[in-house]
Amino acid sequence: MSKPLTDQEKRKQISVRGLAGVENVADLKTNFNRHLHFTLVKDRNVATKRDYYFALAHTVRDHLVGRWIRTQQHYYEKDPKRVYYLSLEFYIGRTLQNTMVNLALENACDEAIYQLGLDMEELQDMEEDAGLGNGGLGRLAACFLDSMATLGLAAYGYGIRYEFGIFNQKIVNGWQVEEADDWLRYGNPWEKARPEYMRPVHFYGRVEHHPDGVKWVDTQVVLALPYDTPVPGYRNNIVNTMRLWSAKAPCEFHLKDFNVGGYIQAVLDKNLAENISRVLYPNDNFFEGKELRLKQEYFVVAATLQDIIRRFKASKFGSTEVVRMDLTTLPDKNIQHNLCPSFVCFVQVAIQLNDTHPAMAIPELMRILVDDEKLSWDTAWDIIVRTCAYTNHTVLPEALERWPVDLFKNLLPRHLEIIYEINRRHLERISALYPGDHDRLRRMSLIEEDGQKKINMAHLCIVGSHAVNGVAQIHSNIIKDTVFKDFYDVDPQKFQNKTNGITPRRWLVMCNPGLAEVIAERIGEDYIRDLSQLKNLLKFVDDDAFIRDIAKVKQESKMKFAMHLEEQYKVKINPHSMFDVHVKRIHEYKRQLLNCLHIIALYNRIKKEPNKAWTPRTIMIGGKAAPGYHTAKMIIKLITAIGEVVNNDSVVGDRLKVIFLENYRVTLAEKVIPAADLSEQISTAGTEASGTGNMKFMLNGALTIGTMDGANVEMAEEAGEENLFIFGMRVKDVEALDKKGYDAMEYYNRIPELKQVMDQISGGFFSPGEPDQFKDIVKMLMHHDRFKVFADYEDYIKCQEKVSALYKNTKEWTKMVIHNIAGCGKFSSDRTIAQYAREIWDMEPSLEKIAAPDDPRSGGV
């Protein structure tokens, strides 16, 4: 019998990782050693794993830089329309492996590192996650950057270079403890500081009105220093840019400060300015109206718009003498050259606002165009509306941004005036359309007058954009029917849907190369840039060899993850148990508590009938709770407390294990998702805008148990509802229950098993030392549960019984998995971005490759 292949030998056989040519490998080894000795100045005798990681990162980066320069040259010469994706979050994760995948260097690097006597996976584990996001919104932005580069769009991601990203989560005695994420402490080999493009950003001050215009004076200045990170497309030699701004204090210290001994204090006060880019706010789907957060939002927007206008004015169109000065055609692509003077033959711009966080782009661009560029209000407003578009990410009221007017008046006085004027003209229009309808004016105003005056940023975004989109069909419908119905009634043409997607490069080729290869063996490799080709797998749904291959890849991923769990948590996992995975931010609407009720019910059933043939399960729940969100932190404590009881019960044994996955982040997602059998997507219908984790599990061969919420609805359409485990209320049922009044006690009194579970939680069964530890959770579930956990309990339990029954039949389970993978084509972020490009940005995606730097320049560049 032949001995099993090592991991390295297995990886060498996977063609989707790129060819490892002999010269390529030799060059990589030479460059690796050069960087080790000369860039890092390290001798191999004293070099650490981290040194080796940096040497490899620099070696791979060398392959990016030429393509990066070539791409920017290409854009300069062709002068295409540019799109600017503005986001307060980019949840990138690690960069090394993703870059190797997109440049087809993975096998060559692997072989080179192996020949140097090093372990590739050990080096990759030295890289820190760039955790510059909270969850779905930030990770979506990262997927979009990958797709925009892959589709050849001249795109730029703009955000903040947070010194501290999303906190690291430690679980101590079952409780979440936050630690600062000092991700930059060893440096970041993927970024390049660009001090030559530093920009001033103004705060505070006062406004002066003069006959020749308006001046914002006596402001405090903070400098925005850009750091550029390359974003490679998939094997097309295009490398776009993500530009993140860091706050720096200006260094003008007035000499008079020295005389009164204020010099030291003046230097120390630099910190106040630099705090702007210090830390990511760790809230997901929750608005925290702090001044520092508003500063961050304005900081990124003000710096970015200066950069956009600088690039716009510097662009040439077949001319080296001309600098664009006229901004009136900023948003236009197809300018008739014979209709405009030579100095306005320019490229234009699309700006996409990722949620309301960059909403200040609208009044700031207005300030630049009217106050600085001296355009008329109407001309400036027309440019803004045609340039800007807004993506809405949530309908939860507590997540919508409403900034106090008093805060604005102090921090951004000119912008407050501009917002008031935008609102005056907006309400004038509404008043003309609906004479005498004062309630409608109140509802649609940008300024909320009840109680403390507040600016509704979503309303500002809708009024200032030509397109407003939701992120799944059901979410886009809810926006039009309820949350923004008044705005839809007035401007129905603005409202669109753009269902989210994920990049198949990171979320299949990179994290699950075994599955990517099994698919490529059947349908070729082109599906990686055209995921719709996955539907061709349907012809193999009854193919025994394919079914075996899919099941084998899943089992290998589970074995690998089981080893990881044993190392991390010292819990022995049954790798043949069903891996039931629920990973996402901890939030009441995501209903981790419904999962907890199922775990306890299942535990009770096993205890009651220990000799029955139960389907073994390992239930994994992971995710971070916002530090100030008490209920979410209690939910984590409950999960860990349930785990303590279940995992130490010898009667249950390995038929049920409960693990809380500590510090869930992009890198952990890349490990757990390929290993999952069951994906939990169980939010109350109408609350999850889309979800993208749901798509990652589906693509990686997990089956979904879920409600008809977010993108689950479209997943069921694509794969066939019979191939998902759908349960629970639909949106119309939730609305009906709201009308009738949700009474948790009715379910508690009617369902004995639910009553038993709740009595165990409230009676201290899971907290014997502190019986009323979970009283707040019990009180919430019984008396003020906005998300109606008990209403879906019975259907969820029944649905989980179906899951357990099917899991016993490996062949039928795997056939259902194949239906799911084959139905994933729609959920590529390439499809999403192609729709944004054509339907919002007026741009055309291209799969054309540009010449690599080592190719002679071709006419295609």
C-alpha cells in the first residue's frame, strides 16, 4: 500500500495553484535570500520565522510592483472612468496567500520554500490579519476590491488605516475579554506610505459670508497621510490600489509656546490629532454618536475628495499640456470632444458610499464645488447627484446614523449650513409634490426635530445620490416598501437591488484548494473567473466517483480542522460527527440564542434516551460581541456555560460537543468554512440585509439551515428550496405577529420541551455557582424579545431533526451538497460588481489581460 501524500506533495498536484517552473523556483529562492540578507539584514543562522515570512512577502511583492506601475500607466494613458469605493471598513485578513493565488505563484513559492527547508504554512501563520472591519460590511468591501481588479475596472478603495483594528477576543472563565489588536507592531510589508500626497483636513472654526463667497476660517488642521496597498486582479496583470489615510498632526509649533513653557505640552497634544486614525469602532449594526467617530467619517471623506479632484485635474486625454480645471463634467464618461474646450476633455468619476458612514462626501463635495471652485449651487448639486451612489446595509433602527446638530455646529459648521440648504430645497420639492402634507415633510426631512435635533444621514444619502441599493432582493424590497417608502414614492428610478457576493479566489481557490481542484477536474478552471459555470456540475450529481471525491475533500478538511481544535481547545473532536457551524457577530437578531435552545433540547433528549442511535454533532459557535453590548456578552457566557456542562457529561460522550470558537476573524473563517457540514443562518425574517457567510458555506460544500431572510431566499431559488433546510416565519408572518402582538409566554406554556430548556437556564443548571446568572437573558426572551426566538423554536427543532436524519445517508447528503455548489454561480462578487459597473457607475467590465511587466509592451496596453 502506498504511503499517504504529505501536505506539500498534495499541494504540488493542485493545478489551480499555478505552475512551478524550474526557472521560476530558482528565481524565487534567489530573491528570497537577497531580501533576507539585504532588505532585512539577517543571516540564516539567526533569522526567525517572522524574518522568513517578511523575506517571502517582499519576494512576492516584487512580482506585484511592476504590474502595479504598469496598471497605473495603463489608466493614465487610456483615461477610463474611475470608481471610488468609500468605506470606513476594509476587512482584508491576510494578504500573502491571496496574492500568490492571484499571480499564479502559489506552487512555485511552495516549492521554493520547501527546497529552502522551510514550511510554507508556518510562514503564512506569521502574518497578522488586517482586521480593519467588524464583519460583513468590511469583508464585502474587501471582496469588491478583488472583483474590481479582476474585472479590469479603474477602481480605488479609500478608507482609514486604523492603528488598532477589531479587538482580539479572549475567552476567560467563559467571558469575552477584549485585547487591542496591535497589527502593525512588526510593520506591514504590503503597504507603501505616500507622504507626497499628504492632504490637510479642517475641523471646528467658524463661517464668514462675504460678497465674493463663503469662507470657513480659524479651523484646526489635521494632516491625512496616505498608505497604498496593491490589489491584484486574478491572473490579468492588473493591480489596483487601496489607499488608507493615517492622521498626522501638523508640525507648526508657535515660538510663543516655548516662552511660556508650553513646548512639551504642544508636542504631547499632537496625540489628540493623531487619535483620529487610532482605532476602529467595534460596533456592528449599532450607531454610537461619538465626536471621534464623526471626525473619522469626515477625515476619510475630506482627504479622499481632495485626492479625487487632484487626480481628475491632473488626468490627460491624449494631451500632455492640458490640466483639467472645469469640474462640471466630473460624472460624465462619453464627452463629445468637439463640444467642449480642450481643457475640459476629461475622465469622470463615480463615488460609491458603503453605507452612510462616508455620507459626509455629499456636503463636502458641495463645499468644494461652491465655495472653492465657485460653481453655482444648481450646477454643483447636479454633479454630486450624478457622481454619488449609496448602498444601504441595514434596516435595524438602532444602526441608522443620526448625528446631533449641536455636534455638527461645533465640529463642521460650514457643512451644517450646506445640509440645511440641501434640506430646504429638498422639502420645497416635496411640498410642491404634496401640498399641505406636513407629516410627509416631517418624515422626509434630513433634520429630525423631535427631541434633540438630529441629521438623518440615510436621508442625506438618498437625496444626494442617483442610485440607492439594497444588498439582497428581499432587503431592497423592504427598503422600498417600508423604511424609505416616502423616498421611493418620489424617485422610484433611484432604487435598485445589488445582491452581495463573495470572491471565489479567497473563498474557494485559496481556502479550499482540494475542492477547487475536484471541481476543475470536471469542468475546467475557467469557473474561477466565471462562477456561473458551476451549474455544469449538475451533470455529475449522480456520478458516484464525483460524489466520493466531494465527500473525501470534506472529510479531509474536517480532519485538519479537528486537529486545529484539539491543539487550540484541548477538546477531542469526533471528525465523523456533523460539524454544525454558527459563526458571525454576536447579536440578538442573528439569534445565537435559538441555537442554544436547540443544543440544550438535544442534550436533554440524549440524556433521556442514551441508547438511541443519535447523529453525533460538534456544534461550533463563534463571533465577537461589541464591548458595550451587554446582552451579546451574556450570550457568549451562556454558550460557554452550556459547553462546560455538555462536554463534561460522560453519558453524552462524543455524540454532542459544544465549542465556542475564540477570536473569530477572516483567518479562522478560512479554516472553519471548508470543514463545515451545516451552516446556521437563522436570523428573524426581515432583519439580515443579506449575509455573505451564508454564501461562503454554500460554495464550500456545507448545507444551510436557515430562515427566508437576506440572501438565503436567493440561495434557495438558485439551488432549489428542497436542497436547503428552510424553516420559520416569512416576513409576512413576522408582520402579522407584530400586528397581533408577540407573546413569548404562550409558547413557553404550550411547548413542554421549550419550558424545560428555559427552566434549566433560569434555574442555574448551567450556572450552579450563580443560579440567576442568566436572568437578563431569560427576562429578555420571556418579556421583550424583538426577534421572536420562541416563535420559530418548534419549526427549527423539527428542521434540525430532518438534518440529523439526512446526515446518516452520506450519499444523499453529498448529492444535496453538489446541488448547492452548482447553485453558487450567482453569489460571486464578480457578478455583483459587474452589475454595479453597468447599472450604477456606467462602466463596462473587461476580462482583458494587460501585458505583464516582463512582456514587451503590446498594443493592448
